[in-house]
Amino acid sequence: MTTSRISITAYLKCFYVLIIICMGAATFVEKAHGTHFTAENIYGAWWFASLWALLTAFAAVHFVKRKVRRASTVLLHLSFVIILAGALLTHLTATRGMVHLRQGETVVTYLVQDGDHVSERQLPFGIRLNRFEVEYHEGTTSAADYISHITITDGDTRSAVVSMNRICSHRGVRLYQSDYDPDMQGSILALNADPWGIPVTYLGYALLFISFLWSLADPAGTFRRLLRSPTVRKSALIMTILMAPAGFIPASAAMLSDADGGESTPPVLPKETAEEFGRLHVLHNGRICPIQTLAVDFTRKLCGKASYEGLTAEQVLTGFILWRDHWFDEPIIKLKNGPLRETLMLPEHCSVNTFFNRDMGGYILGPYVQETMAGASDKFHKDVAAVDDRLMMIMEMTRGTLLKLFPYTADAATTWYAPTDKPASTVPTPDALYIAGAIPLLAEAAGDGDTERAAMLIGKMKVYQKKNGGVSLPSSLQTKAERIYNAVPFATILFMVNLTFGVVMLTVTMRRMTGSGGKTNGTAFRICCAVMVLSLAALTVCEALRWIISGTIPMSNGYETMLFVAWVVMAVSLAAARRFRIALAFGFLMSGFFLLVSHIGQMDPNISHVMPVLNSPLLSLHVSAIMFSFALLAMTFICGVTALAIAATRKAIGNSRTGAPEALRVLSLIFLHPALATLAVGIFIGAVWANVSWGTYWGWDPKEVWALITMMVYAVGVHAGSLPSLRRPLTYHIFTTAAFLTVLMTYFGVNYVLGGMHSYA
């Protein structure tokens, strides 16, 4: 019996690891050879399905031999078997295809791609496209929805609408909006018929959700036993942490740089007048927003900050618009150290005119830009492209092509014009003349130093916008929220505060755990709790402002998900700190790290309209659950790193105490159980959303695959019964520290290396 059990366990481990390796390798194969190749030769291959079948079989035998009787555990593992069974039914019985419709024509066939061959099959009913339309966010060219109005003929006729996140079902066939023809006279619908696989799969999802909740709430379950662990209650982890967060530098002081002390100051509007200009609205980044937002984006892109030499972003923007020649001599363009600066011997701060030198042939970057367009992609040419992009932005701004300040509403549709645009024929001549002449008049008043006239002209522009902007103008609440958001650099301030407190707290904590710390200080701990509460409140305000501004939950891109992870880390650490005070140090450190990543990474902090397919409550639940899980897994990583550092320090100083790594293991497991639950629920909510949106609940996209790998890897950590080595604290901490690489790969690796549908860097 023992030999048999060892053999079954060995086979189970072998297939488990093999599947993880195959899936991870497949994502890189897809990067090299394309999605179609990988789908045919790996994910859709017989041997890959056989690996899953063998894994399921050996897992079932292992489960029976261990005589597992706890109902929540049985139901949890059974749910995965049912999900796999549903996937198999979908693979064997589902029908997928595409229906190409042209307006006014009835179609009775659909197309199916089988390898390189495309075949035509009969529909059980006819479909006629009556009209296709694209709905836009008011006053912009950002799509809000893609809508096909169709008629289904099946004995009698019925009218239906197919759009993003809105399925049309008829006789078991589901139709999804997929694409459309460039002439707007045709629409492409995805077709899916899966009468057996979807019900079985959804049953598995439901059982999974119920069983995870049950396992976390079960008084006799592992998670509840961990919460009652005497190891945690008696450990040094619950001793009061000595805190002394000295030397903290206010964020405002760190953000401001010393002035260069130039001999002359470029001409600008008075701060109050420039601020009034910033209160106007403009079409920017695909949405209507205050000009202040455009000014902040413009200034930050040029010099890396939202201000320059004590001038506000609005003053910088209006300076370039109204006094172009003066500002072209201003060294506002900040260049990073690198091959561009070294090769061309450029200073750290350059002006526009630095790059236009008659003695050097005019535009000095011109030849290198041509090389970049021809395919050169080394660091030098990437720097050239980045600087050229900034210079082109300045040119477009000074010409007025980016200043879409002037709305006109006709037939309930609003169009925003720049001074250089040719208004539509429906725009009355007086309005067209005003659009073309308002900025030149403002420049004339500013050039004459007539501040009162400039303010009056700005006031007239505000009146014009209110009169002609229609419903495209954001509400007063949205405008106020955006101005507050632009004025406060939330991520910058909070990452500095949180990292400072996190480093100090963790250092003091480790000193105590290694036996070299001093006495405890309850007052210091309460101060740190108060700082964490304030930091969490500030980030909550930041998230709320972004929500108000965009009108959607702020979790649609990499920047917003980083903010949400930081928010979750702080909330979890505050809740855990009542019992495990070290959690507060972890919370400061990890939230500071995530905020730092959002601040200095390649993520875009701009607020924009989300794609229509992303405008779904299921997406919000999916991303929330996944990010909550990643935050908890980050806490297990910090537990692991801390435990390993403590063990190494104790070994170096000859201290043989062993309590801290074991207590940290228990704390890590307390984070790991809900992390696995939320990760699994998040993954399968995402599958439901995908099925609702485009007719397939699992597409083997790299992000999906690595999320599944992450779940499978971390699931090993809660199976110490089958893997006794994980009961040893240091072995467990080495495992969780290494496992965090899968989280990094899922979030950053897919976004920046592998790509795919889920790449939202």
C-alpha cells in the first residue's frame, strides 16, 4: 500500500509539474510563432488534453487513497474536475464561426476556420443586417459601443440588437459583435453554440465559489485553525514594534527642484489668468477635460514635472501658445543620460532651438529619425524617437492643432474644433470666424501686456463653450474632481511616505526578531497605524476622483490596477495589524513599492474612455478579485523574504531562536488561503465575462495561462499534507519567495514581454 501511494503521488507530482512547464513554454512559443500555431500544436493537441486527463485521474486516485472526508475540501476538488469536464465537452461539441453581414442582405451561412482551411456551413435560420452604427462618447471620436441591428428569420421574423457585452441568442446559437466593415455598411458577428460545455463549466464555477467560501468559513478547516494558532499568539510577531520614523522629508520638498537661475524669465500670463484659461475645456486624449489636464500632461512630458521654474503647467502651456519664439529658447526639455546625449553632446536641459541648427543642416535629429523609421531600434534610436515625439507635440501645440477648444452642436451631435480645423458647412460663418480668430486675439492681447483684455477674451471662450458644448461638457462635479486630481500628486507623495515608514518599521522589527532590538513602544505603533489610515484615505480619494472623472471603476489599465493593489495591501495590513503587528510594516513596504512602480514605470496615468468591451461590471469584479489576490500573495512574499533574512542574520550572530520563521509561516498561510480563493474566483469570473463578451470562456491567452500557472504553483503551498517538506518553515518560505516570480510574470512579463489580448501596460 505504501509503495502504491508513493507511486501515485510521484506520478501526480510529475504530471502537475509537466503541465505547468508546458503551459509556460507555450506562451513563449506563441510569442515566436503566433497564436494559431500554438493553438493547433499545443493547446489543441491530443497529447496536451491527455496530460490533463492523466493528472485528473491520478489526483482522483490520490484523493481517495488519502481518505479525505471534509465536505468543503471534497467539493473544492470536485469543482475542478467538473470544470475540466466542461472544457472537454466544449472542445468536443461546441460550434464556433463567423457571420459576415452586409446591410439589407439576408445571410444563411457562416464560416468556420479549421487549420488553414475555411469552410462554409448552413445556419439554422437567416440573419439580415438592417443597420450598423458606432456610438461615440459625446463630442469625441472615442467609441462607446458597436451596434448591429438585425432581423432573424426562422419561420417568422424577430428584430434583435447585438452589441458589445450584449448577446443575441436564438435556438441555442449565440451571436456576438466582433468587427465591422470600413464603409460601415457591414458587420461581422461571432457565432457560438455550446449547449453542453457551458452549463457543465458554469456548474463547476459555482461549486468552486461555494467550496472556497465554505473552506474559509469552516470552523474545522485549515484556515480557521491557522487563525487560532498558538504559534502566532505567542510569537514575537505580536510584540509591540519599536518605531521611530525620523528623517522623513515632505513630498513637496522632494518634488521641487532648484531653479537654474537663468538670466531672463520667458513671458507668461499671470498665474490667475492662466488658471482661468486652464478652466476651459478641450478635447484631449479622446475625452473632454479641463485644459489644465492637457497643460499638466504637456509640461510633464517636456520636463518630467507638472511645473517648471516656479511656473504652473497652465503658464507653461499658454507660454508656448502665445509666445512661441521666446519659449523655443527656453531649456525646458529634460533629457535622460544615455547614448543620445553622449553622441550629440547635448546638455541635460535643452530648448526647442537646440535641435534646429542651421550650421548642422537644420533639424539635427532628422537623419536619425529616418533611420528609426527604417527599422533601427537600439537605445540611441529609441531616445531619438522619444525626443522627436516631444518636439512634434510642441510644434502641433504652437500651431494650434491640439487646441480643440471650440465645440459646435448640430443635430444633437457635438464636434470640437481647433483653430486650424475647417469647420463643417453646418457651422455658421460667425462661429467659424470666431473659432479661427479667438486664439490669435488672445495672443495679441497677451503680447500687448493687456491682462484685462486677455481675461475678458478667456471669459468669452468660456461662454462660447457653455453655449455650444451641449451634453459633451463634463459635469461641474467631474470638472472639480479633475482639477483636484491634477493638483495633488497622490502616487508620488504616498510612495515616499509608505516606503519610508515601511523600511524603518521592517528594520526595527527584524532587529527585535533577531534579539538585538530595544523595548517596545505602543505610542509609536499607534502613530504608524494613524499614518497608514491617512495614506489609505488619501489613496481612496485618488481612486474616487478617477472614478468620478472617467465614470467607470478605475481598473482598466496597468496604472490603475497598480493603485488598486496598493489600496488592497494597505487595507489588508491594517486589518491584520490588530493581531499581527508586523503586517503593518509589510503593508507600508509593499504598497509603497506598488505606488513606486506606478510612478516611475512605463504605465500611462492618463484618464481615458475604456474600450466598449471593457465596460462591464463582470470585468470590474474580475480585476478586483485578481488584484486582491496579488496583493495577498505579495504579503506572503514579504513574509518569506523577512523570514529568510532573519534566519540568515541569526545564523551570522549565532542566535539559535527559531520562533519567528514558524510564526511568519503561519502568517503567510493566513494570507495564502484567501489569496488562492480570490485568484481562482477572479480567473473564472474573467472566464464568464469573456464568454458573455465574445463567446469563449477560455482562449489560452498568455495572461490567462500565467494566471492559471500562478494559481497552480501557489496551490502547492497549501498541500503540506502531501508535501511534508513544506511544514519546515525555511523550506516553505523559500517556496513562497520563489513562487512570487509567477505573479511578476503574470502581471509584468505578459504586459511588457509576451503581449496578448490582456496586455494593458
